[in-house]
Amino acid sequence: MIRFPDNFLWGAAASAPQTEGHSLLNGKSETTWDKWFEMNPEKFNENQGPKDTSNTYEMYQEDVKNMQKIGMNSYRTSISWARLLPDGKTLNPEAVTFYRAYFQDMLDHQIEPIINLFHFDMPWWLMEKGGWEARESVDDFAFYAQTAFEQFGDLIHNWTTFNEPMVHVECGYLYGFHYPAIVDMKKAVQVGYHTLMAHVMAVQAFKKSQVDGKIGIILNVLPAYSRSDSPEDLLAKKDSDLLNTQSFLDPAVLGEIPVDLINLLKQNDLLPTVEKDDKQLIRDNTVDFVGINYYQPRRVQAPKNPHTPAVMPEDLYEPYDWPDKKINPYRGWEIYPQALYDIAMMMKNQYRNIPWYVSENGMGVAEESRFKDENGMIDDQYRIDFIKEHLEQLHKGIEAGSNCFGYHMWTFIDCWSWLNGYRNRYGFYSVDLDNGFKRTVKKSGLWFKDLATNNGF
């Protein structure tokens, strides 16, 4: 029997824009997702936009009961900035009522809410001012964070500022997967820097608020794996780690941006514009814990024909296709559970053994209705096997002294996933979009209950 520490968090993760629905109702203003769907619906899988998603706004009470049924003792979701402050300044009382009822319902069912402030859903009013390219976004986010702490700080004791900030940097400003779909590495660095400072100022607001609790950040970070031990491949690994892992993790935990990262950006004429007090603000406002989202490893090699100076990350490191990989064919992602042990050791040895948890891990599969058993339940044994393999590696890291306090799956119920809509399903519960968003537990949900009840397997 593999047993986990006492009071280990067993749960799942989601976000407001991917679950709530009511995207332009109840006082909520437009986000970039609402606007992009209005402008270019053809970009979205089967024209599935952000309007309804999983209808949690109406069905949260049923959802919370279903969480309890499968043994969850914790749940991470987000607040919609555009719902709470539709114009950035004016509090929406209906949003306050909804979120307070939702969070209280979780608490009443012995489910600890972990609440995140930003999950890729930029309010349109801020996008019109330049979004994260504009320095005023830092102050706007700090005000939003302060408002959230004031309205919900009596209920919520575990907060995070951003989910995977590197994603809105890469997808919005390098690779075209999120609005505004700009391809400009210098802008991407500036967006990343303003995001970092928004995080820092939210942490400062939390400390000033005197809310009883802790604040962290959720990052998709892992040590990169190089093709070989050649100096060229190891340099590619170093640059990948600097840009993708250390860029947010070092300032969030250690209070400083790595000198090597600053030098790398300087060499390639990519340094962002900064303000004189920023360095001290970063130093003074580190986090209490870190959430780490892990799905697939990052494998890199030296670039073959790089631009100098770099105009894209691929000029510093290229993806390496490891021939021995095991693949999830629906996402095209490598399945490599051993990375969770490496992450655990990285957090122990390089980041002061700060408390951390697996804030997302999961397996997206298309057309899961193919796997229904004779009783109509989706038999997702592949998801159970996936979880077991990852938990074995995580447990090994905990046994070696890494300070991990929980494991959250993506996700609790099948949810809407940006341009992919509902193509791939991740939930412990399925959602029937053609039948009133009906929720039905999958085999993995029943297995997860045993896992949580036994605190191991």
C-alpha cells in the first residue's frame, strides 16, 4: 500500500471561464474569449464558445455534492475578473452573491476551496488598453486582487494569483493560440514581466489585507530534458529552464529574477521595460506555496539554424522528439510519470523545500462514450492507470523529503477547453451537452473515492 501524508489534499482543478457559463449574463462583461468567439467563431472546435461551458453557475450545488461523493476534500477554481468587476472598478453584487454561496457550499461539504484570480480570461475593457502589454494592468490586477480578498477573505484561506502565466505569454504573443495571437518575442517578454509584477502586487495586497491564509502561484514548470550531454544540448536545456521554469519560479519563491536570465535577454535585445522599485517589490513579496501543473515533459536540443539574436524561443532550444516516448494520441502529448519525481526533487533542492502541490495532472481523451460498459458508465481505466503511475513517482519524491501536500486532477467534470471546446474530455464526471448538462460519474471517479478514503492505494 502506498500511503500519503496525513491531511493530504485530494481534489481537482478547473476555472471560471471553462465551467461557469452565463458568460455575458448576471452582470459579467466580455473577456477576450467572448470577443474572439464573436469575431472568429470558426477558430473554435464545432463552434463551441464560452457562452455555456458546463453551466456551473446554475448547477454548482449539484457539483459540490458530486465532489463529496467521490471523496474530494479540496477543489481549485477561479474567480472571473470580468464578473466581479465588470468595468474594472465597480463591484458586481450578483457576482459576490454567487461566489459566496458557491464557496460556502464547498465548505459546508468539507471541501477546501483554493481560489485562483486569473486563468487566461483577460477582461475586454483591459485588452482595449493593451492588456498585459500595458503597465497599468499591474495596478488594475492589484485592485482586483484586493477586492477579492475583501469580499471573500473570510471564506477562502488558500489563494493563488495566476494559473500558468507562461501560457498566456506563449499562446497570446508567440504561437497564436490565444487572443491577441501576436507573434513577437520582445512583446512576449514584456507581457511576462508585467504579469510577474501583477502577481507581486497581488501578493503585497494579500499581505496588507491581513486575510487569515496563504497565497501562492500555479505554474506549469518542470526541468527540461536534453537530447544529450553535449555542451550545445546542455546550453539549450539551460536556456529552456531559464525562460520556462525559472522566469516565474525564482522570483515567486526566491525573490529574484535569475542573473543568467537577465543576461540571456540582454544578449538577444529582449529586455523588458522595468520600474525602479520593482526589484525590491519582488524581493519583499514571495509566496507561501506553489502549485505545479504537470502533463508532459519538455525535451530539448540545440537549434539547427538559429537566428542571432533570437527572435523566437526555438532560436535558443528546439523540441526533441524522444524515440522511446509513450504518447497520449488524443493530445499528442508524451506520458512520462518520472518527471513528477524530478519536479519533487527540484522543489526540495532548488526552492527551499517550499510547500507545493500537484495543482493539475490529467489525461484528455476524445469520444469517451466509446468506452461505456454494460451499465452505461464510461470505463476510463486508462485514466486510473495514468493517475497510479504518476502517484507512484510523486510518493517516491515525498518519501525522499519533498514537501508536497496534495494532488489535484484536471478536472472534476468535463469542461470547455478554449479553442478545443469539448473535443477532449478530462473529468471524473462526464457532461452531456445535449441533455441539460447531465453529469454522470466515470469509473475513475469511483476509484478516486477509494484513493481519497484510504489516503493511498
